[in-house]
Amino acid sequence: MDKELVLESVKRTGRALIVHEDTLTMDSGAEISATINDDLFRYLDAPVMRLAARDTHIPYNPVYEEYVLPNEKKIIDKANELLRF
């Protein structure tokens, strides 16, 4: 992770949305979120938000995969939620 780049961006925007395909529980996104909260809490205009795969196995069925994994629509919806905060 390019920590300086991430922190610079969050400091400039006051917001952070972390998106990845790992599960939400015990994931790398939690570490990134903790870093942002530890270093930039006073600059945040909204809580750090995360969008990740549901806490289940990664499916092979395309329909179930659509349900479990982040996708374009889910990212847009979560980004809009963050902007409305």
C-alpha cells in the first residue's frame, strides 16, 4: 500500500471508500481503515466505509457471484452513500 498517497487523498477529500474482493471480516481493508482513522481522524468528514465480499465462500455460480462480490453498481451505491453523509 502506498500509505502516503492514500493519506494524502483522504486528507484532501475528507472521505474514504475501501473496495476489495476479500471478505469483510478479518480483511486487509480493516487495516487500511484503521490506518486512516489513526492518522487522519480529525480530517474526516464522514466515516471510513468498506465494501467487500460477503462473509462466505467465493462462489462459482455467476448469479451467486453477483450477490457475493463487489460490482460496479454496489460501488456506485456505496460511493453515493458516502457522499450523502
